[in-house]
Amino acid sequence: MRKRIGQISKWSLLSLILFASTASAGWVSGGGELISDSRNPWWVKNTKEVHYCVQIDENNFGVSKPRASELINKALSYWTRQFKDITYGAFADGDGGIAQQKFIESACGQPNVLLNFQLGILTTQQIQKIPGVTGFVGLSVRTNYVPATLKGEGFIYIAPQSGPLRPQAPNLLPDFWQRDQQSRLYLTLLHETGHLFGLPHTSKIVVMNEDLPYWAASSTAPDWPTMSLIFDQLTIFKFTYQQTFPLGFCFSSSQQPQELEEPEEPEEPIRTSPPRTFHIQKNFLANLSPAKPVAVKSPAMSPMRFFGLDANEGCIEPTLVGKELVFILSTSNGASIEFGRSNLELNPSPHASEKIIDLYLTSAAQSIFPNADFSRPVQAMGFYEAEVLAKGLYKNADGRTQRRLSLIWSGGMFTHIGGVADGEPYFDILDGF
């Protein structure tokens, strides 16, 4: 099948709008024809191999072609591993084949190439077809699709860090792809390749957050290599004890009195010391933006108070060891101290499952999924464990502080830690609520 990059169809235009990182709201259609199969995975189980090629402007992109090819292969392998945990709709008989193809890098221009990675490169025709191209860090654009075979082709474009195609968005770093062992580029490739397999922008899966590519190009936070390592270890579609990243946060406090706006509610107990302001940063993505101060009105609302921790600053890093949650305090001088543990008990009820992949089918594709209900064109194809609830009993190192904990797992990590302190329930300990 020959590529037709210059002849961008209505499907690819919508794909561009839907999947363009940092793009604003896209077109809608009352009739439904415009959307139809634009959100389909580009390939399903009848496609066994996908040949792709890599074009790169090394000077302006700032990364060598061998290194870029290595990261692309790593990103595709990542999704191959993750999609093994997807649960398919009944019509697919347990095998949708999403991301399970053999991905083969080939020379550009070959007739069997279905996907072009264009790193810092666009043709004149593509530039004309993409409105405001310098407003994007990355794009996933499907240029052709055959409903009878459910096969797509197109390109992924990643903007260069210099030259005429450098994004014109504010606050971008001068050398964003060269920084941090190219971990920023890797996470951006994870995001854009996720669209190949039908994943939409969603805050429930961190790597598919709409703003992630922009963060990668603009954030001065130093933890991108760590984030890259963490993503490689996560299982985002299904809970496992071995590959879950618990919620962590960093904090600092000041003893200066602070004027607090008091709501109309019963009087609080008289304070014996000035209120502290805790600067809390939740999980590893929080460092991408400044921490928001949290005015603590009661000692019970302080995470340090909750955990029985006598410290004014540091990072709390809960880590799963077997089926226990081990709490580690890392300080600015490089020390790491275990200060408490909690057992974990999962909710025995079935975990909350959500649809993540749709498949638009017509009768032309009946030979691929013969059990599909063609009376309705959109099939719920892929489901994942969207939320898992857990609880435990936290004990600090000396045993004098014990708290009941509740946790919510979603997208590969614990997103909330709640509990009970001094008889008061808190949904989110870090927010003091």
C-alpha cells in the first residue's frame, strides 16, 4: 500500500485536531460521519507487521538518528507490553491485537511503510495542511485508512528544538530534546505513539495527558530521567503489586505566622504556636509546576502530623515491598530513612473497569470481527482497570502513631492517600481534607 501523505483526508484532519498535543478544542459533527473511524486504532489483530521509517533533521532536532531510532523502538515496545493487560469486548473473542504487531524499521519511501516518524521535518504540503504548525510540540496524523482491513497509515511529527519549525509556544527551553538523557523526548514519543493505538487524551493515564509534550519542552524540573524510569516500570492498565508507583510528595514548612481566611464555622481551638504553611508537591509530575502552599489550620491536617514524622522538609516516598507500603523520608543532605509501614488490603469486589478504546466498524470489516454487533457501528473494544481501592493500617517506626489508611490506585499509581487522624476522616491527607 503506497503512502499518500499529500492527500490528507477528512479523517486525518480530525485525527490531527483530536490528537495534536497542546491543541485546543476540535471540530464536532452532528451527523457523526466526520468522527466515525477517526479514533480507531491504526492496526488490529489482522495486521501482523508494521513497517515504519525515521526521518530526522539532526542539526535542528538536536538528537542523532541512531538515538532517536532507539527511543522510538523503546516507545513502541512499551505499548506492546502495556496492551497485553487490556480486556477486550466480547465481540473480539479476547484478541483485539492492539499494539501486538511486529514493528520493523525500514527505509523511507518503501511501499510497505505505514508509519513515518518525522523529527523536525515536514513537507511543504504538510505545512500547508497543518494550521499553525509551530504551535505544536508533537502531532499524530493518520493520512489514510481502509475500513475493510482496519489498516491505517500516517506520520508522527515531533517539532525540533531549533530552526524555522521550532515551536513558538511560551517558556520553551532552548535545548529541550538534548536534556536529561533524552528522557523528555522519550516521554513525548510515548504520548504520540499512544494515539496510534486509539488512546485519547486523558488525565487518568499520566503519559496521555494532553499537556505532557509541552511540559517536556518547557519544564525546568530536574526529574525527567526518574519519570522515564518510573513509566518503564509501571503497568497502567491493570493493578499489580510489583509494578505500581505509590503517591509521593515533597514538603517544606515555615514558622512565620500567616493570615488565614476564616470561614463561618464553629470556633477552632486556641493555637499554642503560629500556623505552618506546608509547600506540598504531589507525586513526580508535581515538580512540573510550582508547589501550591497549603495553609494548615490544625496540626491534624499536616501530613507530618498524620505520619508522626518530626521533620520540617524533605520528600516522602512510599514504596511497595511485597504487599506492604514502606514510607521513606529523603532529605536534602541525601539521607533516606524508613519511618513507617502499612499493610495493604485490596477491595475484594471487582475493580472498576472503564472503556479506553472504541472501534468503529462497518460490515466491510466483518471478516475480522464476525461477532460484532453491526446494528451499532461503535464497539466498546478495550477496557482497563480504571480504579482500585485499598486500605491498610499505618504504623510509624516507634509504634506510637497508628492510622487507618485508604488508597486509590489509577493509571499505574496510587493517586490518593486518605485516612483517619484524631477521629477525623481525611479523603486526601496531602490536601488536609
